[in-house]
Amino acid sequence: EQIEKGGYEHFMLKEIFEQSKSVLDTMRGRLLVDEGVIKMAGIWDHLERLTNAERIIIIACGTSWHAGLIGEYLIEEFARVPVEVEYASEFRYRNPIITSKDVVIAISQSGETADTMAAIKLAKEKGAFVYGICNVVDSSIARVTDAGSYTHAGPEIGVASTKAFTAQLTILSLIAIKLGNHNGNLGKADFMRLITELDAIPKKIEEVLNSVDSVVKDIASKFVNATNFLYLGRGYNFPTALEGALKLKEISYIHAEGYPAAEMKHGPIALIDENMPIVIIAPKIGHYDKIVSNVQEIKARKGKVIAIINKGDTQVASMADHIIEIPETSECFSPILASIPLQLLAYYIAVERGANVDQPRNLAKSVTVE
Ligand code: AGP
């Protein structure tokens, strides 16, 4: 086992540090910037079906569901096909309206999640075309779906999903950009700009891993005894906030909630005092000015702000208690970079609390029970 951990103390840390490679592996042979194309064997024969879908329904559980939420932003922005995202466990029990004009995208790292499997079967019975995004090759979900793409992130052993999540975001980016290019919603210049930027992501992940590790470890040591955390983000980074909160919950057993930053004023703001740590994802993109006001509102109530910002940003940095810097990228790819310090923060807090990081209590890697 020590050999499998490759010198890291836990599988989770190893898997976090593998992400520049795993994201590159997800794109390998698919993203060809020099040729100006995205080649995806799984999608090739089904481009019409996907771009002509009346709607795309994404079904998944847990972390994969968070990736699905970001997939909704990506597909709607670039391909302009309406997307709905559902928990597989809700979808399967609520007699959903599905027709043969719908396309269902099922996302699962393990490819064995019982609720996702049952939701796929239901969608197929109702005539939908089901596309799978799985990490485990030849898994049950990969076999039962009509077509699909593997994420190729390599085996993920830690119960808390890390590299599978960033691989799912990479695949969803490729699919959304490919569909948008195919149906004419993305012009050549935008297509080239996006694939060039996506191509640069593995290097930027490496930059994040090299620069934030000790910073995050130090921040983590200050919040080991916290009993609650709030995670806030806007737009593409609202699901990133949900994922950050889930990571902390599962491995450190600290209660954490993710929220869209704008929803803070509709309830969670009541929780903020000097004992509440708030992780806010605040890169200088999208509605940055609104995030700045959120930080002001939190500081006015003495909340402790841990801000994920772009390198060189001084505005949020001057108000935050702690900052973690990540490189700039387009908003649509920022969740890939922003999720890495959130994984590390959860990891280091859990380790300091003496928790079993790779196998947290009550959790299984594949949830094959209903
Ligand atoms: C992730 O950290 C969790 N352990 C869990 O939420 C997981 O993502 C969920 O059970 C779905 O698993 P799957 O991707 O293998 O279907």
C-alpha cells in the first residue's frame, strides 16, 4: 500500500497532486489545438442527437452531481441546449417527464452507483438516449449507456473524490465546446480561444499545486477546531462552493454548507459572526464586483474570510483574513483551478483532526445500496 501511495501519506493527497497529469490524460488525443479540433470518439456518431436534443438532463450523485451542475453552465453557455441537472436518487422516484427527444448524461466516477444506474434504466425505458461519463472502464454504467466518454483519470482510491471531479469538468468542457462548435453557436475565434485556454489548464494546475500547498496547510491549522464553515461562490463557482463544502464534511466531519454568494442575504448571513469561517471563491471574473460586496458584508459582521483570488488581486486581498492565489483563466474553467485549494483545505484540516482521510466513517467509495 505504501508503494501505491507513491510516497504520499494518503491516497487522497496523492490523487490531489496527480491532477495536472490526470486532466492532461482526460484531454489526451481529444484536444488537438494545432489542428484546431476536438476529437471524441464517443460523441462522434451522436453529435446530431445531442445538439438537436430538446433538452439534456444530467443525472448523478454527490461530487459527480456537482460536476453536472457546472456541466449545465458549460453546455447552456456554449451549445445553447437547455440543461436540467437532477440527483439520480430523486429523478428515479418521481415519475419524471422524459421523451425520446431528451438526452440524458449520466456522470459517475465508479460507474456502479445504484441510484444513477436505476435512473439510467428509467430514462432508457422512456426512450431517451443516454450518454455516460465514467472513470472506471467497463463499469456497469459504462456498459448500460448508449454511448459515452471515459474520464481516464486513473484509479481513485480515496473515498473523497478529487481527480475524478476535475476530469469530469474537463470532459464536460470538451463536450460543451464540441457541441457549440458543431451547432454553430461558437464561432471559430471563440472555439480556438477556448481550446487554447483549456489546453493550458494542466500547467496551471501544476502552478496551483506548487504554490498553494504550504499556504493552505498553514490556513488549515488555524481552523482545526471550527464547528461550521460556509462556502460561497457565484456563477460557475457556486457548484465549486458546494463541492468544497462536501469535501470538508466527508473527511473532517465539520459541518459545512455551500451557497451561491448572492443567496447569503436570504438566510445564511444570520449565521455570520467572529466564529464563522467563510471560504469565498473570488477570482476576478464574472460578477467580481458583487463578490467584493459579499466580502464587505461578511467583514462588517466579523466573519473570518478565506478567499480564493487571482494572483495579484489586491481588492479582495485587502479585506480577507487569508488568501489563496490561483492563476487567471476564463470563468468556465475556473472551477478546475479553484477546487484544488478546496480539496487541500479539507485534507489538511482532516489530517490535523486525526480523521481517517482515505476511508471516512460511514462512507463507501461506490454507493451500491439504494
Ligand atoms: C465524493 O467525494 C463522494 N464520496 C460521493 O459523493 C460520490 O461522488 C458519489 O457517491 C457518486 O459516486 P460516483 O461518481 O461513483 O457515482
